[in-house]
Amino acid sequence: MVAEEDLRTVLEELLRLRTRVPQLTGALAAGVDGLVVAHDTPGVDPEGLAALTAAALGVAVRVTDATGHGGFRELLVRGERGYIATYAAGRTAVLTLLAQDRVNVGRLHLEGRRAGARIGELLDAAEAVRPLPRTTPARTRTPRAPRTTAAEARTATDS
């Protein structure tokens, strides 16, 4: 779980990004698992967008692997009325930006990459501080049985 302060910092980064690129209509930070971290997406369901981003990310990762082009960095989709851009944000998150069709795509990439790097650093650092979940149950001490002598052992097995 990411601390509330870190979530506010991510949201503030999304809001600053929308200020730097006025043609943005929405911004979302999500885990690669499709769960929302923070969002500023008026008129768009953030949970649905995060889930779709995770699905698109899965395909993009497979394409980069299959073609030998290395790890995922970004994905750009252009629709009739605008762009959807997804950028890697650290080890476990992505940044998805929604932009009008008249956006300067070079500026979109510049700001999106920078914001993705900042958000990734923040979330990766928060994850490093958080204790890892236990994958095995904690060891408990069980009392030892009292020691038996050889004579007692023979008696127990002879009867």
C-alpha cells in the first residue's frame, strides 16, 4: 500500500503535467496490474481506463519482446479525436495521458516521459520502504518432547 502522502504527490504531478501540456484532457497513474494509483480524468472512468491500460500494456510488452526491441517504454494510440499515450513509470506502474488531437506530440512525449520517470521514482521508493509480504508463515517454536532414555525407548517399543 502506498502512503497517503505519496499518493498526493503523484496526484500533484498529474495536475502539474496538465498545466504544462494544456491539450491534455486526462492523466492517470496506475499499477501494471490495472489498479488506479491516482487520476485526474474528468468524464472518463479511471478504473476502466486503468484496466484497459493494463491490457494494452500486456500486448505492448509482448510485441517488444517478440521483436527483440527490449523492455516496454511507451505506447501511443491515435483516435479520431485525440491521443492516448502510456509511459513506463518505474518497475510497477504506468502513466496514461489523454490528449486532444491538436496536441504537439513531441511535447506530449517529452512531458510524459519526464512525469513517468518522476512518478516511477516515487512509487519505486515507496515500495522499497514498505515491508515485503510474507510468503511463508512465520516460524513458531514447538515445545520439544521430553528426552527418553534408551531403556524407556525399549520399553515403549517392546510392549
